[in-house]
Amino acid sequence: MDATATALEAAHRVLDELGIEARDEPAPRAISGHHSSVLVPCRGVDGREYLLKYFVPPEEGKFYPPEVRIEDYARREVAFYSFLDSWDSARRELPAPSTILMDPKDPPGWILLEHIRPSAGPQSEQLSADNVFDLLGRLRSIPMDRLMGRRNFPLNRWDVPSMRDRVVRLMYEPLIVIVGEERWSAIRNFFRESMRWCETRPQICVHGDFTGDNILVDPDGRPFLVDFERVGIGSPEHDFTWFWIHSRRSKEWKRALFRRFLDGMHGSDRVRSEWSMRATAVYLACRRLRFGYLTHGEIDKYRGANLALLDAALAGGSDFFPSE
């Protein structure tokens, strides 16, 4: 039995213990993008629809990068929903599923959430640029003093110094094989310069995996954020850049999105924002390259595309940013 099937079997045992019936329908997605959780649609005795998110425990004998603690995905998710319950229980400030039940153990094994059904049809017809900027603005408005300092909440760090440390300290051995000495030197020099420009960037709440896959638009056109396993602290540019790079929309749509994000920024403020965006892209490219090498060796089919992203982000200018 593979890991996903084992996790789904364990999730159904949790539902049996809770007296909740699994629904015979496909989940929004069978397993999270980083293979740390599975989702099971279910129904309570009152007929309400829920979604059980079961966190996959670390697999014995499986290799994990040294900085990855699988159990922290569950801690972050549950801690963030606990924070929302205390700060925004009605979800008026940040549209996200309501919390139904949480596993009290540490690390938690599951969380039961409200099931938000997305609108029918392709996401390209549902998710608008207004939705994206609305959610980015709501994340920015989260009060950091209330978010930080909570127990069992290993917030991720998405600021430039933290990303640089992860690349330089933890990714050196595989990356030097992939990118070579010249690119590796360019990466180190880039982060040294980006630190100078980005050290004063404000720190806000960062989703950490802000992509179209983690935004649901309901039939009324309201956008909701889901999957807070990578939530943390970072610059205002991080989530936007993550979305922009991962988006599968047309080049024209992405170009308009980029222009809107930087609209009104001038002089040094715009330069700092652009350095922050480039730093996120360099980090993402390095992480993808390392993951591809560790899992597929020399036959990583995405290596060329990720090297191109790395080179463009290192160079900046028209190689990375859309033309005006």
C-alpha cells in the first residue's frame, strides 16, 4: 500500500472515531502539493458538509531535507486556524474555512474544517486579479503582534536573510553540482546585494504557498484561502511573486497583474520591491533545482526551465520583469 492510500485509510479511521460519515465524492485534491496531508470530504449527523484534513506523519526510511520537519506542517496549520478563531472567528477579515474540530495532540494528526465548494468551471474564469489583490491585502492587514509568540506555532521565515541562509547553508552540496561554480558565485553575490536593499522591507503575514491551487472562489464569486501549512513572516512581495511565477495564466494576464502590483511605486521603493521579488524567485528556483536533483538525479525534466528562471532572476531587468 502506498503512502497516500495508507494516509487515507488512517483518515477514515479518524472519521469513524468522530462519528462522521465520509462522502463518496472526490476530494478537492487527493494530497497536498508537498505530500504532507490528505483531504477527505465528509458529512456530520446534522447533514453539514465538512472536510477532514489528515496530516501525513513522517515515513520511516524516507529522505527529508535537513531543514524539513514534516510534523511542523500540521503545527502551523492548526496554530493558524487557532489564531483565526481568536482574532477573526467569523472570518470577516480573512476569508478561510471555519474550524469545526482540532486534534488536541502535539503534533496534531488532523483538523476538521468547513467544506467550501468552489464554483464550477475552470479557475481561469473564476479567479480574477481583484480576488488576488483582495486576499493579498487581507494577509497584509493581519496584526503581527497577535500572530507571533503563540505556543506550538513554528512560523516559517520568508524574509530575504532567511531564504539566503537556507540556500547558502543547506543547499550548497546539490546546487554546486547542478549550477556550477560560476552560477553559485552569482547566487551568493546576488543575496549579498539583495540583503542591502531588502533589510528594511516590512514584515507581514505570508501565506507561504500562495498559488491558484490554494485559492477557492465560491459560486457567489468570493475568494477563500486554504492550506496554511507554510504560513509565516516575510516581505510584502513574497506571496505575490510566488503566485506570479506559479500562475498558468496567459502572459498578458500575468503582465497586467505585475504592472498593477508595482503601480504607484517609484524610486528606491520600487527598486527595493524588485530586489525582494527577485530574491523570492532565486530562492524558488534553487529549491526546485535541489528537489529535482535529490529525487530524479540527472534526469530532472524541469532542470532547464528552473535554470532559466534562476538566470533571469539573477539578471533582473527585462530578463525577469515584463516589459512596460
